[in-house]
Amino acid sequence: MTTSFDRRTFLKGATTGVGLGVIGAMGLYSYSPLRKAHFPEVERKMTEIGTIKSLKVINISETSWFDNGILTGDIKHAGGLLVDQYLYNWPPFGNGKGLGKGSYEEGIAKIKQYLPHDLEKAWEIIEKECINVDNAGGFAALLEIEEMDGNKRKFLLDTGWSYKWMDECFKREGIDTMLRNGEIEALIISHEHFDHYWGLPVTLKYAPDIPIYIPEGFYKEGLQYIKDSGHTGQLTELKNGLNKIIPGVATYVFPVPIICRVFGEQSIYCNIKDKGLVSVTGCCHQGIIQFAETAYNELKYEKDNFYGIYGGLHISPFDDWDPKYDDLVISLANYDFDMIGCNHCTGLVCANKFIDAGYPVIQGTAQHRSKDTAYLGNGDTITFG
Amino acid sequence: MERYGAGYLEERKLIARAPGLIPGLVSLVLVLAVFYATWWIFQDPRGYFRMYTPYVGYMYCRWWLVMMIWMVYLFDLYPFKRVWLEKSHPITKGIVLTSVSVVILLILIKGFFEFLLGNFGLAYFNPAQLEKLPGITSFFAIEYACLAILMFAAISSWLSPAWVIAFEKAPWANLKQPVLGFTLLAVTFFLSTIVYFVTMHSHMGILYQPWQYFTSIAPPYWENFADTVSGNFHIAWIMCCTVVIWLVETIWQRYPFNLIKNDNLRRISLFIGIIAIALAINFFLYFAQELTWGEAIRGTRREHSPDWRWLHVGEMAIFWLVPALVLSFYFNNWPNKFSMPVNVAVRTIITLVGAVVLYIVYYKTSHLFLGTQKGFSHPQQFPMIPMIWLVNIMLVHHWFMDNWPMWKMVPKTSDEIAAEHAHEAEVLEDERPTRSYGWGIGAGVVAGVAVFFVVVAILPSMYAAIDIIS
């Protein structure tokens, strides 16, 4: 080893040392508690959205489809969870070419002339052109909001999938009459998925001019479907983030990528006087804890309390499972919800895990083709406040 | 004595058919074209086989990589004779060797995992066994089985080359093929099995309700440290190991471990060093996500959930592997004119920039042509699949086809090989540490730590300045 100083050798060592220093710091510091000093303090925005007296949710339909095996079989044979939903040849967009070979344009061309006034005729065509027509159900819920002065206002959250099934459900719950009478102020679409959105003509059949709120992120087919379904009212595309609807009620749009080529979902916050915040979701692809965290960071709500949840929580819709869902089940305790009304894409496995964990899950009656009492089923109601 | 493919990659001389960057750029275009064509045929959700379900395509993609590593690094392309490797047309070699890799791949997955292990050992390796359980649909039975099998591949893609690159095949390097290949296979597969059981088995054990307490540790032991019960925590560092091993082999030329003269010390240092570097990258990439997206929140979904962030660590690491292989395979591992540490440093910077650009371009555009969904955190979307698929195509091109058509393969003469070894020894001798080198190391470490904190300080604003997904 030489003892004299050599600049070139020094630089070679220094170059190597930089690498060692960077890697060493990365390894020793990056996951140490010290790193937390770099995280900015998140200041709660405490945005006021007002309050309402109470919220009643009528579960019009939570059975988005009736047989998991059939639906996942379609997904399996069409190419998996990333296949574009408009390619499946699921109702109503059928072209008669079979699974995975459909298209919006070919499907809508066959039924457009009957939308929304003659859904029976449209459905006859759909039954010939589409696959597994009888497996289609849908998700829709009616929100009855009691304002602070006692005035009641109604909103429809989602409009289901199958024309035939949703029309039956609407009639069963009297939604058809409410729509016809103009009692329902607006249709709020949570996201573009088939089971929440493709039943749009059923709503428009009774109220073609109903105002519609959709979240930012719809694909061109989804936007075209609103026109092709015969909508004549106001369409509002809500931007990502918080959107106040009426005093005490707001939606929040999350720019999330979703299976079957869908992007973006909005869910609803209702601030119940003297109780706390209720989160109402269609599918909640953003995750219920993300939704709660967003509320915590963005909103001011009564008693700073998470009062309740209603809706699909998109955990195990096909009764599939993943350890990350256990993270959710474990972590939900931190949010201390007083009432949990779940169904649909929450999944039976998850609902049972919630119950086993001792969460205040409101159980249902398993009627009108809902499968289990572990969660709120078709025709069941839940009232907050 | 028949040598099969032993030393074949080092002893072949690839003569460019065009000057400058042209061969590399043309090859890159060709490789990307083949990638896209094969992606459409096999993986794309709009294509022919639609294997990107995602786990089916992911499983085959990962194991195909391992198959090629086995063939080239463990078995030295046995039973293909050296003269065949040297004389056959690259297209013939590409077709034959790729076909062999696929046959072995199918035997391994269908025969070993699904039939043998899945029927006589662990049910979750076989979809048919899982479908017997109430509530499990055929689609998810296949996805679960593929997940388990591909997790094994992730480990194997780290340990199989590790024994060759780090341990230099010791202590069996003098064995003949196929004894050497089977020995290395047995050892690395055995180690992979152990690592699988202590890292992934518990993930599979809690996939079913109730948790399988009797057969797996539930909740997994890493829960509190990783802030998740998901095995993605292990996927993260294992993927980093997979990437680091190829960085060491290509752009880093095993520097600085190759300065260690003692064989055993060098081998052990390199094996442990790869893990240490991988862990450092692993933790930093997790930290980088915290700096850009905020702290993870356990139980939530997408960008904010710890399990996805660990997965994304592995995904980000893979984005570094691609430019490193491109530089090594198609641009002669440029630069080579400086000292080894400077060459290594320049290549590291080039490939890091390449990785960042690739990451941005991928998330900005991939949904427009790969049939995937836009967004970072689609739960069924793995950029590892197209990246590894691209790596596989590059390996076929570089290992099996001698970079044809832009290069011509000519075996080096024994004089050329001897001269090359002498040159390597000379270069290493030139890099032997001196006191000045030691002072340089000391100063460099201080500067390196400073660089780390500068990066940490500017990362959030850098991320905010780039609108990756609109």
C-alpha cells in the first residue's frame, strides 16, 4: 500500500464512497423513526358542509349479480379483471358475438331506439344478443334526507344494471312513482361500473329530465350512454375532490383506477346534527378507511365522530380474499363507527369478519334474493339520526 | 471435453454490423416490436390468450425468466453442444432454446407445482383443489394458485443467479454438466423453498376464512414492522434482490466486491452485499412514496395502503433493471474508458435517469397501448409483468440469439480470451485500495450521506412538479 497522496486514487475512492454513503443512509435512515421528521404536518381543513337532521337509506337493490361463479367465470374466460367492461357482451351491450367480443357501439345500436320508453322491447333484444342476462342485477339506494327544518329531500344513488331487475326493484320500493312525480331531486352515479350505471334507462324511463351527477373520469362510452339513453336533464360532472350538493350533504370524487377499465368514484358524506358523519358509498373502491381519512382531513363534522357507514365497501365482492383486507378489518376499529350498514361488494366473508371482530354491523333480512342476514339486503332500510 | 455453454457468453465476440449507436438503437426497436407483438398475443386483456388476468400471465412471465436463468447460468445451456451454439443460426437457436425453456416451464408449473405439490402437499398450488372449498370460484382458485406459484418464482429469480454470480458456483464449480446444473438447481431450489415458507406461506395461510392457524403463522410475524399482514412486504425486498443481482452482474461489474482477493470472503461479501443493498433500496423506495404521497394508512386502499406500497417498491425497482440491461446488452455497457468506479458511477446515473424516465412514460402512456388501466395503484395491475416480459424478450435476444441481426457472433480465440483475462486482472490490480483510496472513501461517504438528504429534501417538490397521471 502506498503512503503518498494520489489525487486520482482519492477520486476513485470518493466515487465509491458516495455510493456507499448513499446506500448506507438509504438503509439506515429510510425506515427509521427519524424519517417521520420529514413528513409535513397535515392541517385539517375543517370545511363546513352544514348539517342535516337525519338520513334514511332504502336499499333498493344490493344484488349486483346473482351468482359469483357465473360472473367470475365470464371474467375468467374473457381475460381477467382488466378487460374493458364494454367488451364482455354483458347486458345491455350485446352484439351476439359471444363473451369478450362485444363493443359499446354495436350493442347500443341494437337497442338505442327503444331507450328509455320501451325497455321491455330493448330487453327482448338484449336477451338474444348478450350473455348470462339473468345473472345481471344491480346496485341502487334511495337517500331520504331530513333537513334541519324538517323538509325531506330524496336522492337516488346509482341506478343498477339489469333493466328488468331494476324495474322490478323500483316498483317494489315505489321508486317509479317517486321518479314520475319528481320527488327525487337527482341521480348520483358513484362510478361507471356496469352494476351501478348500466341500468340508467330504467331511471330515465320515469324521469328523463332528472339531474345527474357523475364523477370525473367516465370513458367516452359511458358519457355517450347518457345521451343514448335519452337523458334530457342537466348533467354535472363533478371534479375530483369535495363537491357540496345541499347543506349537510357533499360528495367526494376520488381519482382511482378500478377493475374492468373504470376510473374514478364518488361517495357521499352526510353530516348528521349531534351525531356525526355518515359515509354513503356505492362501491367505495377508494377504500372505506381512505374515505374516512379524507373526511378527517377535509371536513368539519358533528362531534368529530364517525357515526355510520352505508353501502358497498368493495372488499370481497366475489368472496375472494387478500391479506390486505385483513389490514382493513383490523384497522377499522381505529375509526370507531357507531353503525355499519354494509352489503353488495363488501362481501359475505368480510361482513362475517366484521361481525366476528365485534363491529356494530346492522344485519338484514335476506329477502328479495339477498343471500344472507349478515348485511343489509334488498328492501332493508337503515336510519341515521 | 464437451463444454456445452460454459463460459459461452463471455467467450463470444459480438461484432456490430453498423457503427456507433445504430446497432443498439435498431435492436431496441426490434426487441420492443417483438415485445409488443408477443404482449398482444399472450398477455394483453384485448389480445388472443389474455393471460394478464393478472396472475396467470404474471406467473408464466416470472417463471419463464427463471427458466432462462436455469438454462444459461445453472446448466450452461446443457445439453446443447458448444459447436451447435457457435455454428447454428441465431434464429434457429432462438426458436429451439426458447421452445425448450417453455417446455420446462410447463412441466414445472403443471407437473411440479399443480400436480405434485398441489395434489400431495399444499392445496393452494392447485386450482382444482381450491375449487372444492365452499365459496371459492374457479377464477379466484386459479388466481390464488398462480399467486403462490409466482411468489416462489420471485424468490427463485433472486437465489438461482445469486449462487452463480455471488458464490461463483462454489464449491461445485469444477463439476461437469449436467451434474453441476442439477447440484445448483437442488441447492437454490431448496433455499428458495425455505425462503418461501418463511416469507410467503403465511400470506397464503390467511387468504382463507378462518385463518389457517394450524398450518401457518397467523397473523404473520412481520405485521407490526411492515404495518401489514400482506406478503407484499417480502415481495418488495426480494424483488430488490433480483434487481440488484443483475445490476451487480452488468453495470457494476461486481465492483467493489471484485477487489476482495480472498475467494470465500469475496463470495460471502457479495451474497450478503446484494441483500444489504437490496434492503437499502427497499426501505428508500418505501420512504420515497411516503415523501411524495404522504404516510401510509393501514387498512386503506391503493396509493395509501402499506401493502400496495411494499409491492410498488418492487415495481419501482424493476424499472431500474430494464435500462441497466439495455445499457449492458446493446450499448456495450458504456462507458468503459474511465476507471472502474467512475464507469460504474456513470452507468448508475444513466440507468437511474433511464428508470425514472421509463417510470414516467409507463404511467403516462401504458394504458394507451398495453390494455391496462391508467393510474398507479390499480389493484389488479402490475407493471412488473410488462417489464419482466420485456426483460425476457431481451434475454432471448441476447442470450439465445447473440443480439442478431445487428451483431454477428464470432467465438473469441484462445489468445483473445487470455488477453482479456490479463486485461481484467490488470484493471483490478489498478483498482487495489491505497491510503488515498481510503481517504477518498471517507470523504465520499460523507458526500453520499449529504446526497441522500438532498434527494430526500427535493423529492416531494420534484414529484409535485411532474404531472404523471392527469
